[in-house]
Amino acid sequence: MAVEKKAMSPYEAERERTVQENKRKMEALNLRHLSAAVAPKTPSPMKHKRRRLFQEAAAAAPSPPRRSRRLADLPEIKYADACAEVDGERAGRWSPRKRSGSVYLARTGTTSMKARLEAERKAEELEAQLDPEFPSFVKRMLHSHVVRGFWLGLPSHFCDMYLPKQDCTINLVDDKDEEFGTNYLAYKKGLSGGWAGFALDHVIQDGDATVFQLIKPTTFKVHIIRATVEDDDNEEVE
């Protein structure tokens, strides 16, 4: 040990002496036992009090909202009823030309693949008989077109060749020459708002086929070919 002390530099010797001196001071102060004695063995009663106050406040009935003195004499507005009324109006706003009492009724039974292909074949035959001066295409109706979503994507090549390059209103004309406005989204190449009203009003269903004939730059004549359906008794109905 004496050899090691002789080999230490003056700086290291001074540092070692300081460390030993600090250890003796710490042991004299007895800080370990003092910290254990000062630390509380039980939680503070204030924590329990604050927790109890929060629980009582949560269980208490909510107080009525404060109203401005200027509105004190006015009747209170029930926003839940107002929202329900607005939602009811929105639900009925399918199309401005929707016939009274027109509701969507899903077909009873199933539309077989054979019936779907037959409707599409008839639609293609009808398209072949139309005036070739007006471009047209056949669109087979799917579940997403007429039941959920009501988004009708149009053929990409047809949109690129004949339809506007920006969003616009495209009118759909039925067999009675009634027009229905729809929102055409150019970047998505399909019909959005307004198509649901047309589909519901004409009871277009999954499996039907349609022929879209562009009679004007933003107007389609729509021909609907109904698919036959097999009911529970395996009878085919129109």
C-alpha cells in the first residue's frame, strides 16, 4: 500500500484525501437513516381528499348551462330535436324530381349470373341499334352502384374522348324525357351526387344493365334493361 501511495501523483493524492474526507462527513451526518425517517410511511391525506372531491363532482347531476341575460326571456332551444329535423330533411333529399311515394325495394330472390349476362346482352343489342352519331356505352349495375355508396364510375376511355376535363353537371334523361342533374367528377371519372336520386327513382337494381347515350356534350340518354330474377319458387319474373 505504501508503494502505491509513493507512485501516486500530487494531484491524485489530494483527490484521494478529499474523497476520504467527504466519506467521513457523510457518515457523521448519518444521511441514510435521516432520509428514511423523514419519508412518509402513509400517503398524504390531501390526496384522498382531492380524490373524494373529484368523485363527488362526477357523480353530481350536471348543472344547467349559464345563459346570457339577453337570452334569459327567450325559450330554450333543444338542439337534439333541431338536429333530428335537419337529418330528416336531408334523408328525403334524394332528387328534386323524385316521385311522391317512391321508395327503394330490393328484389326478393337472387339475380343469377345467367340473368345478368342476358341483361347485358340485351343492352348491347340495343346499343347497336342506336344512332352511331351519338357515342354510347353499356354499364352493368353492381351492388355499389345502386345499393350502397351510389358511386357510378364511367369508362375511362369514354370520359377522355367525350366528356369535359373539369367537374360539371351532367344531366340524365330517362325514357319519359325527364332530366336529372348529377355531379360529374372529372378526376375520378364518375357520377356522384344526383346519381342516387336517379337510381332510386327508377328502381335500378343490382344485375340490371344500362345504356348511356351522349346526346349532348353534358347530357346522357339512359336506357334501362331489367334483369330477370329467380324467386324462392324458382320462377323467373321481370
